[in-house]
Amino acid sequence: MDFERPDQPEKFDEEFERELKQAMERRPAPPNLKRHILERRGIRRTERVHIHTMWWQRLAASLLLAAVVAGGYGWRQMEERRKGEEAKQQVITALRITNQVLNNMNRKLVTRERAENK
């Protein structure tokens, strides 16, 4: 039916009224309509719950990943600090040994100079 250019106004009016009556006519609902609506509602509800669960799981996984990365970074920082402290102790020990050797050498030189001066 062409609503924009009716060729015969009477035919257009009759056809329009017939279609309007047909559209407005009360028809009983299909017997399985209620079951079908409830099933679709249940499916939608299940999908929503699944989507919400999936988002919570993604959020939890993201937080866990962030915690692991932060923990790894913190562990690496502590390890670097520990290695730095260990190297510092080694340098201090080496300097003490060197200081003792130099003190011994100075004592020997002083003793030798005193022996030569006598």
C-alpha cells in the first residue's frame, strides 16, 4: 500500500480502514507467550549476572596484577639496597685492612728510622 501517492482516494480509504481494523482487532496471546517472556527474562538476568561477575573478576585480576608488580618492584628495591649495604661493608672492611697495613708499615718505618738514627 502506497500512503504517499494514493491513485484512488476511495480505494485508499477502504484499504486503510481495513488495515486499521485488522491492526486494532483483539487477538488472543499465543499460548506459550508467558513462558517465552519468563525464559527470556531469565536469560537476560543470567547474562547480566555473568557480565557483572566477569567485570568483578577482571577488576580482581587487575588489582592482583598491580599488587604483584608493586611487590616485585619493592623486592627489587630492597635487594638493590641490600647489595649496596653489602658493598659498603666490603669497602669499609677493605679500608680497615688497608689502614692496618699502612699503620704496620708506618710502625716498621719508624722503627727502622730509629734504628738507623742510633
